[in-house]
Amino acid sequence: VDNGIGAKAAGIYCMGGAERVSRLDFAETVAKHCGLEMTCAKGVARSSLPNPGPVASPPDISMDSSKLEEAVGIKMLGLS
């Protein structure tokens, strides 16, 4: 990460928004931004799916961006 003033920082940084959102909330925001209708998407409980898929995915996939925010001196924005 280059913080813009020439200082470099190494490591792993997560980048997420200012608040936690569901996958459906994220999809709705992207669709709205792109001028698309959400008629083809609906929220369902993952536990209601007969086969949730070959890869385990935690219910909460939010990321803590505080390390990145501190390194670059910028607060992450939310979806709204």
C-alpha cells in the first residue's frame, strides 16, 4: 500500500464498506447503480437451499477495513 506520501506498508489489508450489508443488499445496490431491475433476484436463507454449493461460505462475509483506513488515512464509505 502506498499511502500517497511515499510511505509504503506491507501486509494483508481488507477493503470493505463502512457498514455491514447482506449479499442481497449489495446486489440491490449494484443493480440500482447500473439501472437494472431486481426482478430476477430474491433473498433466501442459505439453509433453505438443498445444495448450498461445493465451497463453504460463512454467513457473515464482512471485512474489517480499519487497518487499511489507518494506513491510508481515509475512512471507507458505505453503500448509501
